[in-house]
Amino acid sequence: MNSSNPIHRILIVGGGAAGLELATSLGKKLGKPGIAEIILLDASHTHIWKPLLHEVAAGTLDASEELEYLAQAHRNYFRFRLGKMEGLNRAAKEIYVSPTYNDAGEELIPQRTFSYDTLVMSVGSVSNTFNIEGVAQHCMFIDTIAEAFKFQKSLVEAYIKTHAIQKCNGQVKQDTFLDLFLMELTLKL
């Protein structure tokens, strides 16, 4: 334990499905009665369950399904800290967190150091190209909500472009199920 903090400090890096579930569970069991301080660190302020990202990409699920870490932390007796881990000092039991910037490049939170008694690395996964030539250049990965929305936008734009070209060339075709689905999707946007 740290001499400046009399209770055990558990630091969880990564707020994906595993890290968030662990922080929530430990917060209820150890945080609420004051047995331990639970801290969750993530580079995003919201979480969406990764298996749902394909629904975001298809346009059947929107950002309102995201969970706010601060609200989850408040309800479940853990602390949330926004940031991205950039280094680890195991001997000193500290992690180093990069500064956090807004979209305009303005620093919101300076570089910080967090100490811990127990460190849990729960950083999740990202798509792997397995070094297959061309995959990184020609594949749209869906590892984040931003990538899912980018895919959705590309899908809708491709439909609109194709549909416009067919109409301009005088081609008239019967709407297919896919056409009707994509038109409905476009109307939702």
C-alpha cells in the first residue's frame, strides 16, 4: 500500500468489456465499503460494447448506446480517469499517462502519473492484418466507434453515388431489398 493512501489502490488500464466489468464489480465490492480505491483509466470518455460496432456501421445503432464512464463510476463506487497510458515504472508502482487534447489540439489534461498497489492491464484488442500484403491499405477496420461511423458514412455515400449514376445514365431498375434498406438508412441519418 502507498503511505499517502491508507487503502489499497487498484488501477485498471483499459475500459473495454473486461476492464469496465472489473471496475464495476470491484467498485461495488471493495470501493463502496472503503476497502480499496478503484481507478479505471481509458483514452475515451465513453464505452460501447465492441461486438455492437457492426450495428453502428450498419446504421442500426447510434452513439446514444454508448455508456459514459463517469456516470458508471459514480453509480458503482470507482473513479474514472481520462487518458492514455504511455509508460510504466514497475519498481515505483507508477504508470505515466499522456496529456489529453481536444479536437482543436488544445491540452485539456496535462501529463500525469498514477501510483498503484495492484495494476490490471485490460487494454483489449485491435484487428490484426497478420502481415498480409494489402490488408492494411484496403480494409476498413471497425475497432472503435469512430471507425464504425466512418464505415457507415462510406457505405451510405457509395449507395448514393451508385444510385445517382444509374439515374443519370437513364438506367431504371426495380428497387431491391438492399436499395430499400439503404434508403431507409439514409433517411435516418
